[in-house]
Amino acid sequence: MSRIRTLGGASVLLGVVAVAAASTVIPGAEPAARQALQSARQGVGALLGAAPVASAATPRGGSPAAAAQGPGRYIVVFDDPALAGYTGGVAGLAAPAKRRDGQRLDVRSAPARSYVGYLQRRQREVESGIALDLGRSLRVERRMQHAINGIVVELAPAEAAKVAARSDVRFVEPYREYALDTDTGPSLIGAPALWNGTVGGLGALQGEGVVVGILDSGINFGSPSFSAVDPVDGYVHTNPLGSGTYLGTCAPGGIDAGRCNDKLIGGYDFVCEAPGLTCGREGIREEPGFGDTNSHGSHVASTAAGNRRNVVFSGNSRAISGVAPRANIVAFDICYTRLSDGLGLCPNVSAVAAVEQALADGIVDVINYSVGGGGQPWSEAVSLAFLSASEAGIYVAASAGNSGPAANSMGHLEPWVASTGAAQHGRGVFASALQVTGPAPVPEPLSLILLTEGTGGTPHTVSIPGSTPLRVSAGIDGGTDGCSAYAAGTFQNAIAVVRRGSCAFSDKAANAAAAGAVAVLIANNAPGGLIPSVPGATVPVFSVTQAEGNALRDFTATRPNATAGIGYPPLPTPNVPDALGDFSSRGPAGTFNLLKPDVVAPGVSILATVAGETITGHENALGLMNGTSMASPHHAGAAALLRQARPNWSVPEIKSALALTAKTLVYTEDEVTPGTPFDRGSGRIRVDRAIEAGLVMHETGARYLAANPAQGGDVANLNQPGLANRNCQTTCSFVRTFRNPHAQASTWRVRFAGVAATAVPAQLRVPAGASVSVRITVDARSLPADGSWRFGEVTLEPVGGALGPQRTALTLPVAVARQAN
């Protein structure tokens, strides 16, 4: 619950892929504004008063869709080579360095940084020339220098042709959509390959027979995401307990009797019931039973194991699915909602009780825990309960925390828990646009402001005309704006702008609506964005950034007759896949010799099932959420698929398979800089590779306990799929043991990059079913004795062709530092 973080709408414009859309503007807008919007604002959503043109798409591998004929986004690729392709030739700029393996580019090297700086300067020079050619300024949405040397910019087709004719432009490419979007999280981590049976040699795997336990705020039990029959493919779920047999409060006589089915096979209430006993307390929202009135638990559950659904969200048709859509679910309600700010709070006693119950039932295979804690693994009850779960064969996936991007901000430092950071997956928010229409002149930043719609209230379903009054609260600079009633008619038939502050978003929305508002914009009171939770709101509610709120305040201060409008429907905005959310917590793992997070997964703008402020009446509710809370259930769903595929693998072995085969190239929040192991752990999970991992790694509960540093243990000695030592004075050694889970022997060569190291043996021959150990020694004598970290990788490369599909290289991240004596 503490793992949700919000996202500002404007930031998601900096994408690599986009959807082209037709352009119309608000009736009554100035002609100049109309022209500017048509030439410089396309692809972020249908503008006010306009019906959108459907975006073109073809199945993966098909022919590209025809480009939109109207203005739209284009990629302009310049003539100079990008960093990856630069081999020298510019005076004073050497070719970028390669890393130790001779293949990987060292983007942090001085030559690389110098060449990137050169490209950035050249890009701005060419942009100036293009602007002169077109007779207008450019609005560049993204600049790229590493993989391509180019920019993303909005152009009309005739303008694109003119740009393409320039001698310093290599080519101009219109944006296209190449594949149907299924909501994208499961696809990015490779789940469809298991669903379709194209990897693993085991046939189609969709989580059948696996039970996922969700420890959270409950579940929207009436949602089609949790029905006994899949709404899309008609799959009839099988209850592993036997049809009609349910766990917990769904059992006959329980408060939730009648709410379970062969998909949702049980549930528990540890919040109202013992040990939580929170119901009836002042200032909270919680109902007896496992029904959800917060939305967090429903969102998490449907992301991990929800049915397939064809849905309409914000006027857009989408297909959504959990990662393991045919798994069964047990809901453990351990969290309540604090009314003052909508925050979900989860007593540790409730969490421990839930883990205990999951073990006692003997049916749960995977636990998702998108809740905080875990900073002191050997002295927290919940952490030790998770160790027991692991020993019992239950995989525990947890959120890494939303305190990033600061270093050493991780939660869940338990070596036995799979801590998951959050990354983008290519599709950002569904953005509506606020256009300030007058009086002229309207400052350019106010000509189009991307809005983030709130959740839980009245949705935005129709355009608000551009002639609508725009009224900013007189108390917008105070800390209690909107917390008490406004004077009658303050916002009559207007779009209201109020400030985030000391009361709930719902209170602000209600007070503005009572004063006549037709829509409410909540301006943040700090840098960054937010997604306001507004259950019960009677008008559409959106958020804007602090800077945007200030600009609206300043504009209307001298223009009491200001007008604006909000378009419909919003369209999905693009972002860069595998770029971290800025909120995602980072390592190092405190004072432990441990790499955290373990991995990352999609956790930005995830579309899934939500709930309302009552446990019924919101069965079809959907919403976007951001956070490592949303990444963790992607991980949990992947673990469920692996548990089905590889039932003989231990929990640490499944955890290691996902880490060893993860995609290591993950960017930081700037969408350009490659992340370190403290940012992304082993990388972004790929379950389609994990199912075929050639080696896996096991560890025992006894050794986990013995690694407690407070009792003289060292986490570095654990058989983890990563190597870390915060005080490697001269050399430091790590012993890692790998098991071959397949029916044929395999041979692996040990390679290093980024660190000076040796391995004994340097080549491993691992008989079928056997285990082999290797001692890896890192030489730190050349490192500065200042505590700074050096990062690298250990790669196990398969030797020979006997492995078949199990020939994917395996990677272990390395982080070492040398302290002053």
C-alpha cells in the first residue's frame, strides 16, 4: 500500500512510440490556436470536441500500418552516427570505449560522454535550421543520441517531406503501431510465449492448478477479472479444493459466503477480524469480509492472475489480462484505508496472520505482498514469516519501495524475498488535454496541458467545450484550499482549479462541485505528478503539476473571464520500455552485502481492476496505478507460471531463474542512462527465458538464518544470483553453486565484464541433475579506497550445442566497493 506512487501526465510525452490521431480543436478557439494545435500537438489524444481517428495496428510480424495523413509525430534521424555506431572521424572526439568483453559499449566512459555532448549540440543546430525552413518553432518531444541520432517532433506531412530533403537528415519516419496492445505488461515480460506453448516444450501454460495468495486490501469479488468463467476465451476454472469448497470467510456461514467461485477460491479478513480489529475505528474505511474498498488489492490481484477481459477505458478499447490468467486466487485482506488521505495501512499483525494462514491451508503456491517493510529481515516478524513460506515452497514476491530515485532507499531486504522495482512498459497514461482558449494571447505552455484523471469517481466521458469558464480558487496558495465549503456559485459551470493540501482529494472535489464546478483540477503542492483517488466524486477530477497550477493561477489573476476546455476521449501516451519509474527504490541494501532490488518488472501506468468505496456496485471498475506495488504482481504472476512449468524447482531456484535470465539493459528514469545493479538488480524479468534457464541456484532456510550480520553472518556467502561486497579491501571471494535441472549435461564458461575477477574453475561441466560450485574472486586493489561502488557482471555462457533451448547465457550482477582503512 505504501508502494503506490503517482505520475505527472506531461512527463510521458518523452516516448519512442506514439499513436497518431486526427486533429480538431475546441469550437470557438482562435484560428492561430487551431493551427498551432494541428501542427504541434498531435498524437497525445483527441483534442477538444473531436472524435479520434482509430490508430492503425497490425499483428506482430505483419506489414506496417499506413501512416496517418494528418499532422502527427515523426522521428527525424540525422546524418551523424549515433554513439553506438561512432568509430571516430570528428576532430578531437575519440571513438567510445568498449567494456572488457570487447562488445559492450561503455556509455560512462569520457569519450562516450563527449560524443553524446557533441550530438546534443549538433541536434540543436539542425533543429534551428529546420525551424527556419518551416517558418515556425519546433516542439521537440525527445532527443536521442545512443541508439539513433534523432528527435521526435510533430510535423504535417508536407513539412516532413521538406525536412527529409535536408542534407543533414538521413530520413524521416512517421510513427506507426505494429501490434495490438493487450495491455502491455504481460507481453513485455514474455508471458504470451508460455500461454501459447511456444517455449519450454510443455504445451500451453497459463497458471492452471497454481494458487496465488494476495495479501492486500481485499478484492473486488464481483469483477469479471475474478469470475469462474473467463470472459474472453470461455475457460472454466477448476477449483483445486473441489467445486463448492472455499476457504476462510467464503465457507458456509462466513460473512463472504456466496462471494467465491472456482477462480476466487477463498478469502480472509485479518483487518476487521482478529488480529487487526480495526473496523469501527474513527477515520478509517473498511468493511467486514475481504471485499475491497481501497482498489489496491483488486488492482494487484488482477495484474497477477486476473482473467482476460476486453474493456473500454477512458473511451479506448483495450484487452487486459493477468500474467497467469488461469491461476486460482485466495484474497487475504490485511489493510484498511485512512480517510484523511486515502492511504492504505497494513498492520504487521494482520500480515503475519495471513502468511500463517497461507501456510496452514497448504494450497497457496505464490504470495504477492505489495506492502512496505522488510528493512530488518532478521528482526521483523513478517520477514521471518516469509522465510517460513519460502521453506514451505511458497514463492514470495514483494514491492521494492517507492522512495527512489535516492540511493539506499530499498524496502524488503530479505534475501529470501523477491523484491521488485518498477519500470515502464511502453504505454503511459491515457491523457486528456486542457486547452486554455482565452482571452488571447494564451501563453504557449497553457495551449495544451496533459491531465491525469483521478480514480474512483465520476469518469470523464464527454468533451467540455472550450468556452467553459476557468476559475482558480482564491485560496490556492493556502494549505487548506478546498477543505471547507466554497461560497455558493464560486465555480458555477466552470472548470475549477484547487490546490492539493491537508484534506482528502474527495473533499476538495466535493466542495468544488457543490460550488458549481463541472470539472476539478487539483494542482500538486510539490514537484511531480499525482493520480488523485476521489471515490464518490460527482464530477470529473484531474491533476496538474505544481508548475502548471501556478501558471493557471497567474494567467487567471488578470483575466477573470478566462476560458478553457477538456477533450475526450484521451489516448494512450507513449513512454520508453524498461526505463525505471523515478519513484522506484534503489540500492544498496543498507549495510548488507546484498544486491537489491532483485529484478524489475512493469509498474508504471498499469491498467487493471479497481474497486469503489463500497464493496458492491463497482464490479466493472478499472484504473491506472503506478508503483512497485504494480511491478510485484507481474513478478508473482511470472513465478506462478514457472511453478506450473517447473514444479520440482525450489523457491530459490525459481527466483534465480528469473534473475539469471533477466534483461540487463534497463534505463534510469531519464530514459537514456543504463541503470546499475542498484537500480535494476539483475534486470527486467523475462519468464519466457526463465522457463528454459540452463542452471538454477538453491539456498536453504538454515543458511538464510545463519547469514544474519548481527550474529556474525555475511549475506555475501549466500547462494544468491548476484555478488556484492561493500568493503573489498584487496580481493574478495564468492562461492556460487549451480544445479543443472535438465536431462542432459551442460558446459558453461565464466566471463566477466566491468570488474577484474577470476573463476575457479573457469569452465563448468554440470551433469544432468547435478550441482557444481565455482569460486569467483574479485580483485579490488585498483579501486579507489573511498567507498565508491564499481559494477560489473558475471556471465555464464553455454559451451557447445547440446543444450537445445537451454542455451541462453546467464548473468549475475556484481557490485564491490573499497573503504578507507
